[in-house]
Amino acid sequence: MKNSIYISLLFLTILLGISCKDKNTNDDIAIIYQCPMKCQGEKTFSVAGSCSVCKMDLQPLRDSISKIMETGEISDTSIFNLNSTWITEEGQSIELKDLKGKTLVMVMIYTSCKAACPRLVADMRNIENQIPEELDNDVRYVFISIDPEIDTPFRLKAFAIENQMDNEQWTFLQGSIENVREFANVLAVKYKQISPMDFSHSNIISVFNPQGELVHQQEGLGVDNKETIQKIIQTARP
């Protein structure tokens, strides 16, 4: 009798162990990395880093990223956790999570600005011009107004047309004052209204991966954007 109980318990323990192992195998989806130049052939790596031969950053393989995207999961640091609502230049109501799946290049400006903002717009255009055309559907350039009372969807639409940014790659967002302030805090953008029509503000362009995680920031006007370009290509074409 004791032997049969012992055998039954042993069998149950083994069965539970197998079940747990199978569950972990399905849940733990790892990102696989590879040298973009394939200096070591088809060799892959389980952690991010740089190639020991060419020193370039290892890039995640598309298949491993796709598996993660299929789960629909986002991390605690993703901007897609924010439940704020925004209005596009087309008058459509969206949440940030509606932009999920694309590499996002984001900047905060206001359309009546005559000093820094035109240069930020030029910097965004310069970045867009250097991204390969085959990635056009994978990258979205997003402008968020820090002056939502003046920058209505109609005004944002006119601004987009005036600056030849009136296509699907470019998105202009108007939010409530509270939502704008919240998102500025996320980006570490500082701004302050100094007159009825003018703001002082940080000049930061931020890059988010398709899961909404901040991966890079470029600060300043007319600065060297090589690292920004590399990071956008890296996240849009793993």
C-alpha cells in the first residue's frame, strides 16, 4: 500500500514538473540578437550588446520581435499605459496605444512659435529624409502641441499642409492641458508660458520602439543626428 502511494505521488510530481516546464517554455519569449553585418555568419546572441568584430550594436531579429508583438504585452515603462485621449489634425480621437507597432519619433512644439520650433520641424524633416523608404510604413513622426488652446485640429492641419507634412507618416496631436503636462513629464520636456503667445521649452526629439518604450533622445537644435537615425532604423528594422 505504501509503495503504491509513493509511486502515485512520484508520478504526480513528475507530471506537475512537466506541466510547469511546458508553461514556462510558452511564456518566456526571448529576443534573439545578431550582428547586422553578420561578421560571425548566422551566429545569434541571447542578450543585447555589440559585435566583437565590427563593434556595431547587435540587432534583434524580426522573428523574435514578432513573437513578442503577437502577445500584445507592454512593459510598465511603455507610454501605451497612458489612458489620455488626443485629437489628430484630421479631427480623430485616439489614444497613444493606437500608435502601437510603429517606431515613434516624437517632439513637442507649438505652431505659433517663431524661434525654436521651426528648427525642430526642420530637424524632424532632416531625420525623416535619412530613413530608408522601405521603412516608411514602420515609422511615425508625431508632433504634440504644448499650446492646445490655440493649436486646434484645424490649425494643426493647416500647419501640416504648410510644412508639407500632410501624409500618414506625420501625426499632429492636440490634448487637454493636463494630458500635455503629463506627457511632457514623461519626455522630461520643460515648458512655460511666458506671454499669451509664447512659450519657453526644451528642444528634445524622442524615439520610442514599437512597444512604446523610450529608447533614445536627441536634445538641442541642429545637432548631429547620426545616433538618432541609427536608433530609428534599429527599432524599425530589427
